[in-house]
Amino acid sequence: MSAALLGRQRFRLRCAWQGLRTWFGIGLLLCSASLSAQSAGTEEAAIEPLERIMATVRSFVLASLGDAAATATRIDIGQLDSRLRLARCAHLPTAQLAPGSRSLDNGTVNIRCTAPVTWSIFVPVQVEREVAAVVVTRPLSRQQVITAADVRLEATSSAKLANGYFDTPENVIGLQTKRALLPGQVLNDALLTPAKVVKRGQQVTLIVVTPGVTVQMKGEALEDGAVGQRIRVRNSTSKQIVEGEIEASGMVRLQL
């Protein structure tokens, strides 16, 4: 065999070997890419979708609002961190109002999973809607007793009602203001107190009721008081200090 022929055969063998190496390398790359894709897909399948968590929160909010959902002008649900990785829940995650949240107007929803692992996250929620609330119609001074002419119902954004409100004027009539109030101000428990029907130093009637006998006597109130409250009173005759409960009539009933 000539040297030229031998050289050509060696060249063909090298080409065939390089081709085989290239083909084998590509096959390995394709196999590796396929395995990586399968691994990534398996990992994603094991992660709880953030979309399902957000959908659970929204469903809970709408169900909690009920018919009031139709009057909601805005529902804001806090965004979740896109890096959050929670094990996929075997069932639909459950939702409830988080401890300490009084309402969904400005509260937090607790989303929980119990299987295959237990996890819990908190999502802030804010719902704004129009609510009929009792407001002041004219300036009121401190310790002024509220009458029907002093209040009215007014459509108010729930965002302004975080401190509470009254939904009927009858609930505030007869109560007394703790401080001066301005027209349009929403009334709540922190602004009102039962009206003082007895003042310190006022002469009052003491009443004692026993089966078949009612005894009345005069006394001097030693402190202010509202209906239903207990105050100390000095008996005008005996000068003895007693304690009794103020009745709607202004009398003080003593318990024997």
C-alpha cells in the first residue's frame, strides 16, 4: 500500500471519530437539557402558586362582604413577594381574618395550609365602601347632651371609620360629648359617654324599696353619675355616707 493511500485512510478514520465524538457530545447536551427541564418542572409543581394564594384571599374577602361587596368602591390586596417558595398545598388553602383584625376595611387575612406540610402567611387587605354613619350636624360643646337635631346619617367612606361608628341616630341621642365636636364629624364610642344626670353637690332623693314598703329621704351627691352608675351619697339627716344606683328619674336607689 502506497504512503498516499495510507494517509487518506487515516484521515477518513480521524474524521469519522471526530464526527462520532461530536454526535455523542450533542446527545449528552440534549439529554442534560431534557433532564434539567424535567427537574425544573418537577420543582415548580412542588411550589404553591402565588396566583392561587391571591385567588383564595380575594374569594374570602368577597364571601365575607356578602351583599356589601356590591357597594365596595375599592378592594386592595397586598402583593406577595415573588421570591416566596411555599410547598404546594394538597388542598385549597384556607382563609380567615387574622387575629387582631376587626374588619376587612383595613385588616389582614391569614392563609393556611395543613398538608403535606403546615405553613401560614398573612396578607394585608383594605376594602373601601360607602357606609351610612351618624355624623354631627352643628358644632357641639364639651359635655353637651346630644339631641335628634344634632346628628344625621351620612354616606361615609369606610376608610374613615377605623375607630368605629354608629349606624342609627337613636343610639347616640341622650349621650353626652366628651369634647367639642365639629359639623360632619363621625361619632364613635370614644367621643361619647352616658349623660351625667346627677352632679356632685346636687340634692337628690334616696329611695329604699322593700316588700310592701317604700322609704324616701334626702341626700347630697358626692360625685357625678349617669343612669345605671353607682355613686356615693351623704344622707342629709343621719350624715351617713351610702352608695346607690342612679335611676332614670334621677333618684338614687339604695340596696339594703
